[in-house]
Amino acid sequence: MGGELPREEHDGHGTYDKYAHEPFAVTVDLAVLTLRGGTLHVLLVERGQEPYAGRWALPGGFLLPDESAEDAARRELAEETGLADVSGLRLEQLRTYSEPGRDPRMRVVSVAFTALLPDAPEAHGGGDAAQARWVPYDEARELAFDHDRILADARTRIGDRLENTCAATAFCPPEFTLGELQQVYEAVWGTPLDRPNFRRKVLAAPGFVAPVPGGARLTGGRGKPAALYRAGPAATLHPPLLRPQREGRTT
Amino acid sequence: MGGELPREEHDGHGTYDKYAHEPFAVTVDLAVLTLRGGTLHVLLVERGQEPYAGRWALPGGFLLPDESAEDAARRELAEETGLADVSGLRLEQLRTYSEPGRDPRMRVVSVAFTALLPDAPEAHGGGDAAQARWVPYDEARELAFDHDRILADARTRIGDRLENTCAATAFCPPEFTLGELQQVYEAVWGTPLDRPNFRRKVLAAPGFVAPVPGGARLTGGRGKPAALYRAGPAATLHPPLLRPQREGRTT
DNA sequence: CCTTTTATAGTCGACCTGACTATTAAAAGG
DNA sequence: CCTTTTAATAGTCAGGTCGACTATAAAAGG
């Protein structure tokens, strides 16, 4: 922005006037992911109107005049999930999608976000009439607009973030076992991991997880009770937790 | 986007009408980086108009009605640098900035991009009247709008990309020495690296660089002539080339 | 009690890393 | 022409990390 302004002045239009008749609608789209029963799920809403009536889509909506995209995303997330604690949630900007024609009605530029939730509240009809549902990632296909692509980008991004950041704990409840944390990695990456090695690396990364004081353990499960951990203070992972067998891809 | 549509219909406004009177201007901003004499430089333009008249800013401009943000960024890059080969350039979306009030005149949502260039053509007055200049990164302060932050975000992002991708070769001419490649890392990270170790890691990463056929070497320099390399086919770096002495930061 | 299940501890060789030394091949300067 | 300087490249070595694997502990189910 900014660099163009002289040209606007030269052609005799006020800045606002020139672009007011070619407005862009700005929206946010949310890829809200969670883990249910060991598999990745995404929050989808069913569209009631054309275009794409009856199709599933990522939740989202228009920016209000006085809010940032982050604010709008948080507001929409609260509206669509019915969650109360949205304020403490980690929202990350994914990418902006601006191809002309991605919405058949008008020019829409959309800022996409990702959000990670611990296993989420079952019922959410969304504040807006639209029906909302958790759908297994693999069944979320043929979404409205370019949401297939956004969702795929979100998964790729999350997978990368798990390598270098402590984002995985966002999928877990406040207290969790290392087994649960490993399930996060396995679900997002789609690869089984060796348990002792995973444990060693997680505990070796300073600030990733911290044991719950008192040596609390999760009982009631099948085998030996697991120690409970909380998310640590670190945001980034050193050394990184790299996925196995990735060789140099040309893409 | 999309999820909100029912509400629009309910309140009796057509979609387009409702938002036409609250339009958002959409722009692109470019953080174009290059290496000159071993230090990082950024392309800036001088503003001629208020607000921020006389201040330096990142190049950029408004989206035209029928182009994507990527198209607009590429067009602006060509206009402002006068480069001919913009088609082969790697443009990467950085982030979108949408805080209300970031432009005092109107509501502007800006999609920021990064671009990396080999040591660039000296003269570029930009297609638009504005003056354009390469400025050392450390001297690019107090830019217009929120461009200080965008530039800082860009440097952080590029630094991270150097660890995991082959992006560093984008700073180099088609044929380069490992010494030049090391200078890229040192300039972006702001850390000196051990030459033999750097060399070992770069050559160990499959597809990062490929020797120029015929064993061509760069003569005319000070010491022993260096072998020439080209960018290899890989896009990602395995194993990654991590910066030294980073400990778990809480931020 | 014995099997199953899951968590946790430990082992081992291959490989990678950082720090460092040594050698080579050019240019620069008398 | 020979010495010095500079930079590229080769090689070394101890410590750390990795993946693969084995062993033990502690619960539930029959």
C-alpha cells in the first residue's frame, strides 16, 4: 500500500472514490481442528444458500467495519462453536486467498486462520442458523468455494508447526499424558511413531511439557498408569521433532 | 466466507449492497530483500503524498479488479524495480495486515509478500513517480504505516525459511560459490558460521546445490578459486540447517 | 494367577555435530 | 621470483542424537 497513491491523485480521483466502486469484500475462514478418538476432525458448517447450497464449508464470515481479521476470526469461532473460552485460544493466520472468481457472486478476499482445540464440545448449532458439525478430516471433501484447498493448506501447515513449535499441546486438555501427545503427532502426520523415542525427545526439549506437581498419574486406563503433564512455557521446539523418512522433495 | 450468508439474507439486504457502503481497500506490500556487499538490503520507495509524505515505505499498491494478490504483487514488483525477469521470481505470501487504523485515511487490508533477489540492478526509479532505493536493512527504520513491523516479520520469516528450505539460493546469481551462499546465511541470521561445517552440511543436503558441469571455478578472487554451484532441484532441506545456539524461547 | 496392555527404562551402533587442524591454490607485494 | 596473504577444501575427533530394539513395571480382565 502507499506506493500507488501518487497515481491516484494524478488521475483526478480521490483515493476513496476511485476504489469505492470496485470494493472488495473481506472475509475470514477458519480451519478449526481437533482430535477425536485418535483421528483428526475439522469443524464444518452446512450452507443453506446458493451458491453451494447444501454443501459443507469452513466456518467464517465477513469482517465488520472496526475489527481486524484476527478479531473477526475469534468472533466467528465463538459464534460457530459456542465455546466460552475462545479468548485463550491460539489462532494462527494461515494465508490469504484472493483469486478472482473464488466466490461466484462477487470479489471476495479471504484471510484464513487455523485453530487447534482439545476434544471439543459435541453440540454446536452455531449462532447462525447454519448447522455445524465435527467431520473426520478424510471425509471433508468437496467443500464449498476453495475450502478444500484451504483445509489442505491448513493440515500441511499444522504438520510443519508440530515439528518446530509446541503447538501440539493445543490439541490436548490442560493435563495430558505423553501417549495423548503422541497421538496428536501420529494423527496429524499420519505416521506411527516409536513410543520410547518420542518420549525421549519430548522430555529432552526444554519447556515443551512439565510434569504435573505431585506426580499425578492417569489411572483407569488399560495398562500402567501414565504420568500427567502440562504444556510448558516454551513456544518453539529445540531441537525440532522431525517427522520420519522425509527425503528431499522437489516440490 | 460463506457461513455468514444466511444472516445477510435475513436482514433484507442483498449481499453486495450490504457491504458496498463499507468497502475494504485491498493492497499488497512487498518486502523485497537482496544482498549487497555481504549485508541485507531492502527495496524502499519514498512517499510523495500525505500521509507519511517524505517517509520511506515498502513498495506496493492496490489490487486491480481482476487480479489475485499474487498477480498484483508481481506486477508491482516489476513496476517498482524495473526488472524484466519477474516471471521467474519466487514470491511468498508473508501475512495479511488488517488492523483498523493502520491507514489513517480509510480501511485498508494489506497482503504482504516477500521476494528474494540476487544482487540487484542499481537504478530503479520505479514506474510510478516515487523514488525507489535499496536501503541496508538496519537503516530501514521509521517506515510509513506499519511497515516497520511488516519488514521485521519478513526478516524473521526468511530466517526461518533458510533453516528448512532451499530459499537461500534465491539470493544468489545462477552460478555461485559456497562462500557466497554462506554469506547469505550469515547476513540473514546475523551470525558467523564455520566454513568447513557449513560446506559439509550444504553438500550433504540432497538437491540443495549441484556443481556446475565441467568443474568450473570462480577465479579472480583473493584466495584459492572456489567451485561454482547452481541451485539444485530440492525445495526443502533435509536435514535442516539449524542456526547455532538457539535455546528454547518462551515467546 | 496369568495374559494383555500400556508406560517407562535402558542399550547399542550409526550417524551427525561443533570445534579444530592441515593442505591447497590462487592473488598481492615487494 | 619468491614470500606473504587470503580463501577454499580436506580431514580429524570427541560428544551428542537418532532409530531400532529389548527389558521391566503396573494396571485391568479374565
